[in-house]
Amino acid sequence: MNNFMFYSPTCFVFGKDTENQAGALVKRFGGSRVLIHYGGGSVVRSGLLDRVKASLKAEGIAFAELGGVKPNPRSGLVYEGIRLCRDEKIDFVLAVGGGSVIDSSKAIAAGAVYDGDFWDFYSGKRIENALPVGTVLTIAAAGSEGSPDSVITREEGMLKRGASGDAIRPRFSILNPALTQTLPPFQTAAGITDIMAHLYERYLTNTKEVEVTDRLIEALLLTMIHEGPRVIADPDNYEARANIMWAGMMAHNNSCGVGRSQDWNSHNIEHELSALYDCAHGAGLAVTMPAVFTYVMKHDVMRFAQAAVRIWGCQMDFAHPEATALAGIEALRAFLISIGMPKNFAELGAKEEDIPRLVETLCRGNGRPGSISGFVTLNEDDCAAIYRMMV
Ligand code: NZQ
Ligand code: ZN
């Protein structure tokens, strides 16, 4: 196991009706003038926004509002949010929504206290300062409620990139599983896929002797395999949603990723798809992961065979471990299709003729060196071959 520092100071408040504590939590974490940031309207229709506002009013907290965050959030609204924070002397950003809303809130929070262009943070500069951020989560997926990361798409060139820094870790995150019951089944499934990707991207490691995190990841993946089909069959199943919601947080606050190298090639390859086609990130991952895993499998067949046996219950074929490894990848593919995820470019809305453009942005965009690195380093030919496997 590698040396590590794990710093995860977010206060999680979990369970039914917890959104009514938003005002008290903002106060506890020092907010007095809040920007409430939200998406395309689901929180308005569900009445959640009104409940959050009532909770702020009850604590005497002033607030401004900025809605309109799109999935795969864009830089244009971030600039607007930064201006609003400065004009209104905002001292706390409260995200009410999914990963896109949270990521946009984090970008605004970092940009509001930075003299330069906030996009610097999405071009490699680490975020050291930000307004405090809190979240009321409405979808179990991105894990942004417990992560130090934010992913934004710059309209110019449709460049989707991430930024990171402990300053944007939420001070608190309110997780009420009942709020996720209004999700369309496709979004629920896309969220499940993203959570599983966050686990797989950590499972694919070159670090030896990481039994404790291997076992944590396996437990969380087994939870998703158990609860995923239950919640798809019965969207009002609070207990299944509760287990998925907490698994989603644990999958991505890095408690399962400490002390080990991680992959993230599937995420990088997918981000080009959701940037260009505006597809759901989880849906893109459903198509990307089986292709990437099949392509890189030979790098460490036994790791994939271990996943197949421990996670998917495959029989170990000691004479042909690659057959076991492949069976595990096929089990993942079949599972994702079974919960309603797309299986190829066509179902995703992606086009084969765009592959050169996807590869160019992936491997060269924003100053990248012609390759991406993770579990294995993938050059432009590798990435083109992987995209072709998805067609
Ligand atoms: O905008 P509204 O109207 O709220 O609708 C949203 C949106 O259309 C809807 N929705 C959310 N909660 C709902 C609901 N509809 C009904 N009832 C509810 N309770 O669902 C749609 C998707 O929402 P979005 O926030 O985009 O989903 P998600 O949480 O999957 O976030 C995806 C974004 O997070 C990034 C992705 O790349 C993508 O841009 N990621 C962020 C990470 C991070 N910050 O750590 C890590 C991830 O790997 C990921 O890259
Ligand atoms: Zn993800």
C-alpha cells in the first residue's frame, strides 16, 4: 500500500426530511448570504426548492437564486454565478440538485474568490480557496457530494475537464434517499453505472497488497448489483435507494481509493462523449467501460479474473485466466444493459466518423501530451481502437 493523506471533512446528514435542516447547517458552517444554485426544474416541481428556502428563512438567512444548470454543466452559467456572488456579497453556495448542479456550484465558489479566469482550475491549477459549499443531493451518481472534484464543459470547443481541491469539498451534504424517487428510470440507471465506474476505476490499480480497499470496493459493487435491479423494478423502494445513495458517496469520497494507484481512463474517454453528444455521463460509461476493460485486460489478467470471481461469481479457470477475466467483463456489460443502459455508439447517439475528433480532444486537448495515463497509458491509436470497439 502507498503512503497517503485522507482528508474528508464533509458533514453528512442522511435520511428522510433532512432537507429541512439546510438552514441550520448553513448557519453552523458560517453562511449568512447564500446563493442557491439548481438545475432545469426538477427541484421546483418536487417542492424541494421551496422547502430549502423555508428552512433558510427560518434561520434568518438571506439568499439569491440561480437556476438553469444543465447536465454536463457549462462554463457560461459559472461566469454568471461568479458575477452574482460578487454583486450580492455571497458567502456560501448551496447546491440543490445532482452532480451537475454541485459541480457548477463548486466552480462558482472557487471562481468567486479568484482574480483570474476560473477555467485555470480546469486546466491544471489546484483550487486552494473557495467560498464554502453545501449540497442537498437529488440523485445518487457522481459522488460530488463527498468529493473534492468538479467537472465543467467549456462551450468553446466543448471541452469537458475536471478541477480539484479540498477547498471545494462540501462542508455539509444532505442525503435524503426519498428525494431520488422522482428520478426517471434512465437517470437512476445512469447513476448506478457511474457509481460502479467510480469503484472499477479504483479497483484497476498497479499497487500490490491493497486487500482492505479491494474488499471495500467489492462490497460496494456487490451492493450495487443487489440493489440496482430492485430499484429499477420498484422506484419507490426507499431502502434500496438509501443503500445506493450511501454507496454512491463511499464510492467516490476516496475512502476506497487511498494508498493505491487508480485508473480513470474510462472516465476520460467517456467525458469526450458526454461533451460532444451531451449524453448522460453514466450512459456513456456503460458503453465505454466494457471496451476499455477488454482492451487493457492483458495488462493484468489476474486482476480482472479476481473481479470476475469475487464480484460476478464467475468460476476461476486456472488454465485460461483470460477466459475468466473476460467472463467478468461480459457480466458487467450484461448487467448494465439489463438496467436499461445503452450498449454501443448508436444507442448512445455517438457517430463513428467523429472518432478522429474524439481522439484529438481526448489526447491533445488542453495541453495533453498525446496520450492519457491510468492503469495503462493509452496513446492515440489505442484510444481510436477503443472507440471503434464501442461502435
Ligand atoms: O436539472 P434537473 O431538472 O434537476 O434534472 C436533472 C438532470 O436532467 C435530473 N434529476 C436530478 N435529480 C432528480 C432529477 N429528476 C427528477 N428527480 C430528481 N430527484 O437528472 C438529470 C441528471 O442530473 P445530473 O446532475 O447531470 O446527474 P449526475 O449527478 O449524474 O451528474 C453528472 C455530472 O457529474 C459529473 C459528470 O461528468 C456530469 O457532468 N461528474 C462529477 C464528478 C465529481 N464532481 O466528483 C465525478 C463523476 O465521475 C462525474 O464525472
Ligand atoms: Zn463518474
